[in-house]
Amino acid sequence: MNYIVCAEDISKSYGSILAVDKVSFTVREGEFFSLLGPSGCGKTTILRILGGFIEQDGGTVSIDGKDMKGIPPNRRDTAMVFQNLALFPHMDVRENIVYGLRKRKFPADRIREELNSILEIVDLKGFETRRISELSGGQQQRVALARSLIVKPKILLLDEPLASLDKKLRVSMQGELKEIQKRIGTTFLYVTHDQGEALTMSDNIAVMNKGVIIQMGTPDSIYNCPWNIFTADFIGAGNFIPVISVEKENHMFVLKTEDRGRIFLRDDFKKDCRDFPGVKKIQGPESSGVKDKTALPVFFIRPEKIKITTKPQRNKNLFNGKVKAIIFEGPDIRLEVVSNTLGKIKIEVKNDGSLPGLKENDNLLFHWDYIDGILLEY
Ligand SMILES: Nc1ncnc2c1ncn2[C@@H]1O[C@H](COP(=O)(O)OP(=O)(O)OP(=O)(O)O)[C@@H](O)[C@H]1O
Ligand SMILES: [Mg+2]
């Protein structure tokens, strides 16, 4: 299997701060790979190491099979889009975009050709002579993208490039970026702390916390099969129900809650949770810095897996509860429910008219399938 990026055991400290701790990952050619994690977890540090702006203290980075040790940024097949975009305000759009080609002493006709083709790709035709200050945030973002892509890097490193845009523009730029990436086939290594952004754009995601990668996989596997509480909590919403005992009965786990609730969970609940292919080393939850060895296992279930019902359901986990809040979110309706045996439960249903007329303090029945949910840290 050919990987265009191979990072093995890379570490980096700033004085006494261990910013990146033995991180390993691989990226395939043409892949959209995201590093996702909270502020300060080491994402930018990894990107800068890959781009050659800083050197790791330990471990190796190879790009296209070549060890990058001692290779400066301008001699790597990478280009970087910085979070603040770092455009030249005194130059117009054209001069910003062709900057890299001028520095590389490309002939004028070649520059014109490349400029035309890149303007087409990022949809900025007609904006060549605008000043940067005369552009919207999204247009500036596209100039930054064009400026990096025009030098035809094999790998584009993007450090939270959409963070400064408002929500609506950010969502539309996510689509555009993904579309451009697919069209030109360049490998994208994308850094974000926005889980929605990572889920919608990426082929694969590495979830980071405190300098280590704690899970890697497709958006689907990260969302549906979190390996630990951190990933489950960081990505999307969920119910975390502490469990005081776990027993096995035939092909079923029987989980008991503090308040004498019983949850059945099929013992093959992790059958769809495949490991990230091609990763040689991956830090388990033990090294994620979030596992407390004395902690009880936790049963985790997404709010949209829980259904509301008016009649008892056979062969399902069935509970009753009282509605504490009904939150209208347009396409979805969120319910906050309190159950005597499970505690507070979040339920999400589609706003498709199927919700029986409920109001606060009403009692209701809710259920989920035995295969749904995950036992974490167990
Ligand atoms: N030049 C530096 N000197 C000292 N400490 C640094 C330096 N750069 C980063 N750090 C520290 O290293 C850790 C990782 O920083 P990094 O910038 O890689 O995080 P990040 O995941 O990109 O965060 P953010 O989402 O806020 O951009 C942080 O604790 C940060 O304070
Ligand atoms: Mg950063």
C-alpha cells in the first residue's frame, strides 16, 4: 500500500510542554485527511512539522517515500494555507495568487496560463485586480487556496482555513473545498476543531487529545463506533449512562445502572467497528489521558437511536420517563427526558409530524434496539 504521508512516532516539546507525543499516522494519495481535536491538542504543531516549518524532536516524517529530515519547506511537495490566510494586503488578487510562481521565476506566459486555470478552479474569474480588502471572507479564503494550489503541491496542509467565516459561509465553503479537492485530486491534510466540518469533508479523521491520536477512522466509524468517552463526547451528542455491573447471558450483555435499570446489549455490538486500515501503531484509550482506571464502564447511545412509542415494544430496551424540555431545532426536535432508572436522557426525533402531541411533564415510553449503543472503557 502506498502512502504519500507517513508520520511515525513524531514528538515535539516546547520547553516543558509536550505538544505532540509519539503520533503515528498515514495518508494515502488523493485523500482528504483531517486532524480533529480541541484547542491546544497539537494539531498546528503536527502540520508545521509536516510542512518543515519546525522540526520534530523524535520520530520520522516521510513524504512520497522520502525521509524529510532536514528538508526545508520550499523543497517539500507541500504548501500550507494558514489560519489567518496570510495574504498580502497591498497586492491585488492576481499578484497574491502568482506570488509563488514569480518567486520560482516562471516565465510570464506560463504564469498567465496557470493563473487562468486556477481562477477557474476557485471561481474567482473577474476578480484579478481587486484588492484583498475589497473581498468577502469566502473570496479571501479562495485566494489563499489558489495561491497554495498554483504551485501544484502534492499535499496541501490547511490549518483551520474556515475558522474565521460565519456559519453559513463556512458550510458553503466546506462544500466548495471538498469539491475542489475531488476535482484536482491533491492530498489534503486538514486541521480543524469543528467536528461537523471534519465529518462532512474527510475521507479519514484522526481524533486528537492532549498531544496524542486517540482514534482514527472514517467519519462513519468515528461517529458510530467511538472507542472511548472522549471521542464519543467530542463528536456529536450522546447519552452516557454509568453502569455498575456487566453480566453475560447467552449472546447478550446485561448492564445494570445505579438505579436498578437493566439495559440489554448484544455482545456483537462492536461488529461494525473496524480499525483504521493501514495504521501500524495506534495509541489505545489507556494513553489518551482521559481514562480513569477506577471509572465504571459507561453505556453510550446517540439521541437519534432512541425512539418514542405509545405502546410496549417486545425485544427492545424499553423505559418510561417524564418530558423535561422540548427543544425545536427546525428539522429535528430534541427532548430532554428524565427516567427513574437511567437518569437524564436526550432523545432526538425528526420533525416529520410523527411525534405524538407531547408537552413538558408528560410521561412517555422510549426504546432502542439491543444492537444499538456501545459499552465504553470496558
Ligand atoms: N511556540 C510555542 N512555544 C511554546 N508552546 C507552544 C508553542 N506553540 C504551541 N505551544 C503549545 O503546544 C501545545 C500545542 O499547540 P498547537 O498550536 O499545536 O495546538 P492546536 O491543536 O493547533 O490548538 P488550536 O486549536 O488552539 O490552534 C499547546 O499547549 C500550546 O500552548
Ligand atoms: Mg492550531
